[in-house]
Amino acid sequence: MSDTKNKHDVIMVGAGPAALSAAIYTTREDIDTLLLEKGVPGGLAAVTDMVDNYPGFPDGIEGLTLAANLQKQAERFGAVIDFAEVSSLKDEGEWKKLETTSGDMYAKVVLIATGSDYKKLGVPGEAKYYARGVHYCATCDGAFYRDKRLVVVGGGNSAVQEAMFLTRFATHIDLMVRSKMRASEVLQQELQKFVDDGKITVHLATTTDEIVGDEAKVLKVVGTDTKAGKQVEIETDGVFVFVGLKPNNEFLNGQIDSDEIGLLKTDENLMSNIPGVFVAGDIRSGATMQVASAVGEGATAALKIREYLEGHHDIQLEA
């Protein structure tokens, strides 16, 4: 470990709201902080059209703007973001070793804030037409479908919100819901307005079995009306899938205790079963999957990280 440029007080894996908020706190305390991000800073917030429930913004704020502001604030205090993917984490006692696409790196403390990713349907045609007819981000790709027909798959809050957003571009949305609606009552009431206007058709108890197209594009979705027991085919120019999230925990290889769906367990200090490895945000078991709570957890994690560094490494920090 003679290469000191790869040694840091804190390395944060991920650069979403939780990590960026934590970095604002650690860097203001002059704690050397590096964030490793394999995708887009801001996490899923960055690809959310409008965040309406973040405190302090009565008219809402665009997710991309909120993410950019968090990043600017963290960088203003000295946080550094390296675009790299972590492939493994190893506990070597005082130092934690992270194998990354930018080489091996070492930290006294690691904060895992990798969040979650979009779940896939796992049906024929989904992978084949990914990014050329099948999408998971309405704000990223919705504008490609101006004056087109679209299918949205899912019955939760995200599916309903994104379906309504896509009406800005598409002439009609078919919302395919595998069983029943799980979206909040408020969103369902708002959705009904779009249904009444003929902009969205809701297909309850309808599975998505296959995405069909030619060599160039998606043409239709084949599903099953489980109540009627018959096959349905819906012509479409594109498919947007919103069926939940999965934890980004593959690089840990089961080293950190997790719950039944793979979210990481922590103690009351947000520390995992590995001393010096903390967890915050949507990857943590018990997380509420809200931007505001991720920001709060990031701040809490930073304070606990400071306490850990003071207690274990004799680092003198400003009060």
C-alpha cells in the first residue's frame, strides 16, 4: 500500500443522495473522502422526472437538478467522485480493500450506498429490445416516443407516476398490471383523470408474457388476462417497465448480513457486521426508499463515521 493516492479515510461506494449527503458532512470536517460511482451521480433520483415530496421545494424539483445540486455541494467541500465500479470488498483490519476498475483502493472506513436498480420482467424480448423499445426510465427515454403508443408495466407508485408522465409524449398508454393496483390512493385518483380522458387504459390482472418485434423495433406485447383466462395482444411502439427495485449488492458476495431480499442489515449506528463498513440509503434493510430519508441517513452515517474514526484511528478532527 505504498501508493498513497489510493488510500483514503473514507471511500463511499455509490454517489446517490445518501452518499453525497454523507460526503458533504465528512468533507466539511476535513475527512478525506472519495466516492466511487459506476453510473450517474444522484442515483435513481437523477433519472426521476419530478421529486414532489422533498422538503423545502413546495413546487417540487426536477430529480436531475436535485442530484446536480447535491453533487456540487459535496464537491465544493472537497469530495472527489471517481467513475469506477467496485468488484469486491475485503476486510484487512485497519484498512478495507476495494478492487475497482480504477485499481485497488484502500480506506479506513467504507460507506456502502449503492442503492437499488430496476427489476426486470425476465420475459422473452425484454433483453433483446433493451434501449431500442424496452426502457426503465421515462424521463430518460420518453421523449423518443412523441405521438407514439406505449405500454407501461407495473401497478405501484412508480408505474403510475411514469405512465402519467409519458402522456406528455405518447398518444396513448396501456398500463399492464399483473394483479391489482398497489399505488397510493392519491395517485390512483390522479390516474383516473387520465383514464377518463382516454389517455391511459388500465389492464388489471394482466401478465406480461412476451415483447415481440422485428429486427428494428418493438411491435406488440403479448400477455394473459388471468381473470378471463385468455391471451391478449397490445400493439405498441415501446415498453416501459416499472416493477420494483433490486439491491445493488453483487460485489459483496454475501459478506455483509442481509435480509430476505438482499438489503443490508446494520446496527443502530448504521454499521454492518464488518467493523468500519457502514450502510445508508436504499440498500439498507429498513430503508423507506425515499430521497429525503436517504439524505438523512447519509448525514447520520457521516456523523457515525466521524465517531468511528476518532475512536479507532486517533484522527484529530475539528470540533
